[in-house]
Amino acid sequence: MRTEVVTTLKRQATKLLAELHETKEPILITEHGKPSAYLLDVDDYELMVDRMKILEGIAKGEQAIRDDRTMGMQQAKEKMRKWLK
């Protein structure tokens, strides 16, 4: 992963964005030698957010199983019928 200081971002934002779109490689922006932000291509960011939503859903489902908050198929069908009315 490429690293740039914040002053480079300020001075060469257009160039950095063009390179980002071309290479799709995230850029770590640092301030005072410490990580401050990541520059990501929009498509890559949106894909990452979608993946996180899927993983969060899976984690919620796994927690529901551990907490015994599940229902059988028939019970689920009945509940769905009530929602669809």
C-alpha cells in the first residue's frame, strides 16, 4: 500500500486521484508521521461496505443461534403471512 503525507495530498490531489483511479491501490495519508486517513476508489469503497453489511448479517444470525432466538420453518411462514397482510 502506498503512503503519502497530507501535504502531498494538499498539493497534488488531482494527480493522486488520477493515480488512485488507474491503479485502484488505496493510499494511506499520514499527518505528523501517524496514519490519518485512507484514500480509496469509490467502487472499491462501496464493495467493501456491501461486504461488511453481509458479514454483519451473518454475525447477527450466528448470535441469534447462540442465543436460541431461532424458529422453525412453519413458525417463520406464519410470521411472514402476518407481515404480508
